[in-house]
Amino acid sequence: MTPPVSLLDLTREQLADLLAGWGQPCFRADQVWDWLYRKLAAEPGEMTNLPKELRERLAAETRCSPLERIYEQRSGDGQTLKWLFRLPDGLTIETVLMLYDDVTGAGRERRTVCISTQAGCAMGCVFCATGQAGLARNLTAGEIVAQVLAAARWLANSESANGESANQRISYQLSAISHLTNIVVMGMGEPMANYDRTWAALRTITDPDAFGLGARHITVSTVGLPQGIRKMATEPLQINLAVSLHAPNDALRSKLLPVNQRYPIAEVMLAIREYIAATNRRVTFEYAMMAGINDTPELAVELAALLRPLRSPTGGMMCHVNLIPLNPVAESPYQPSTPQAAARFQQILEQGGIPSTVRMRRGIDIDAGCGQLRRRVGDGTERR
Ligand code: SF4
């Protein structure tokens, strides 16, 4: 039997070709596109302005979403949700939705989804549950986009869960785009190792006729593959770059991130300098703080010295460091730094002229570290 066509893997032109091949007028592709990416339809039955026969054929021969949600966890404070999705071939991936209240009163409420780009990961970072399981395969562009749509749909449905009519629900779905405020490509996998599909997904997510989220609200995080950083510098989309550094010298970084043996820090920094020169955009460095491993004052001094040359031609600092106490993996020797160690480390960076923030760990009670839910639930046969 022919497998169903994954609608989210089609470009708009490919969707138009498919429907034209079925004898449909050309405006049908616009309607289906609109249902998929703006009205967040989960199945053809919801596409009420399509003829019944077309809805039935779409249901029989295509798939609106490649994701089956098989597990959900919510943190004790209700602000972080983690989903385990099963893909059509049975592999599983994780997606995390983080809800940030507006504590300033300045309208800065954020709803951020953290998405995966690969099932597993080949980078082997020693503190990461995904890295320890290895790579299964790259996700398709549709599987990447589907995670964003699932989060937006969840937000839309949670807004409308209080008894509104179906019409109101649709209007919530239409406005769900503004409900999902940020995307971080920091879930399972290394996005630069699945570059073309990741960028195909990001083009759809930012397309004003599709999901339409602004590129500046999206951050792609990499362990620092220089060729990917250089390629990203040529992209017209102004998506933010984050680099997982985790150590300021090769000896320590190679122990934590095996990929450092292939791409040592000097090579990564060269690509970052070229990126800054080409884009004039600031780069974020992620630094997972591990007690007694990479959080000493000496390493903070070394990190400040490494990053200090990252300046614009006018002298402005072109980087920011996110200090994130590690989400520990069960039975791992790598444990989070104490708040005192993190504060001391940050103080030294600030004294060295390097802007930094100590980030909250999200979802510590729900295995929110990358790959932990998948590891615990396995292939999802333990359904909720
Ligand atoms: S931390 Fe990221 S890059 Fe490293 S192994 Fe885990 S998923 Fe891969």
C-alpha cells in the first residue's frame, strides 16, 4: 500500500501540483495551506470550506500531522509541558512548551516551544540523555514544523477550553499564532547536521502566508559546527544563533562534547567571528553549569578572555552568555552547579565585560532535559 502523503512535507507548489493532479481548481491549494498553517487544522474533517469528497480523499491519501502524542508531562507549577511524539516509523521525539508569565507588567508574557530536529543525536555530549542514545535519523521538514503546530494548537485549545463556541474556538486558533511567541531549536538533535530540512521548516514557520512567526523570535542552537554557522550567515532570515560552549578550553570541552575533537574552539570561534562580521548580529553562548566540572572562578576568567574579542567595529560586545544550571540525567556524575557557584561565575564574567544571565531551569520535576523523557518512557508503550 502507498504510504499517505505527508502534507506538511510539501511546499506550497507541491501541494498545488498534488491537488491539480486530483482535478481541483488552483485556489484549493491556498485553502488547504491556510487550514494547515493558520487555522491549525489537525485533520481534513476540520477543513469545512472544502467539498466533502475532497476532505474524504485527503483523509484517505494524506496525513495532516506526522506526530502522535503518546505521553505528556506537566511540571508542578504547570508552566512547562513536555510531550513525547511518535513518528510514523515508530521512533519518538520530544517537544517542550514553556509558559512564561509577564512578571514585569510590560506585556512580556512568552510562550516558547523547544523543538527537535533529529530522532536522537550523533554528537554524544556526555551530560545529555539524547546524546547517549545516538542518532536514529534526521527529521523531515514536516516533522519539525508539526511540533510548532502542535504547540500552537495546544495553546489555542487551552484558551478555548472554557466553554466557548466552535466559532470562538476557530477565532482563537486564528490568533494562536500570536500566542506562540518564540521558538528555540534546542531539542533533540543537532540542527546544523540536518541543515536543509531545518531551514525548510523555518522558512515555512516564518512564511507570512503560513505560520508567520517573525524570524527574530526564533533561535537555532548548535554545538558549533563551523560549516553550519557559515551557511547560516548567508541566510536571509534573521534567525538568532546560539552556540553551546560549556567550556572555555579544548581540554575540558573535548571531555564534555566529543565533537570538539573534530572542531576545536579556535575553529568554532573563527566561524562565529565571520558570522558576526557578515550579519552584525549578536551570538548567544549556552553554558550548562555542572558542579565542580566547569563552574570554577578560573574557568570564568578564561571564558571572559575567550569572548572579549567578539566586538562590533564600533566596539559593542556582540555576545551574551546564558548560564544554565544543568538539568541532571539520572545516575549521571554531572550535577547542576549551586546557585552560589553560578552567581560567582556570572560576577566574574560581568567584571570581564561579558554580558550574561543565569537562566532558570525549566521543568526540573518533569525530565525536561533533552532526551530524558524518551529515555524513561522508552518507545512510548507505557502510554498515559
Ligand atoms: S546536547 Fe544537543 S548536541 Fe549534545 S548530544 Fe544532546 S541533543 Fe545532541
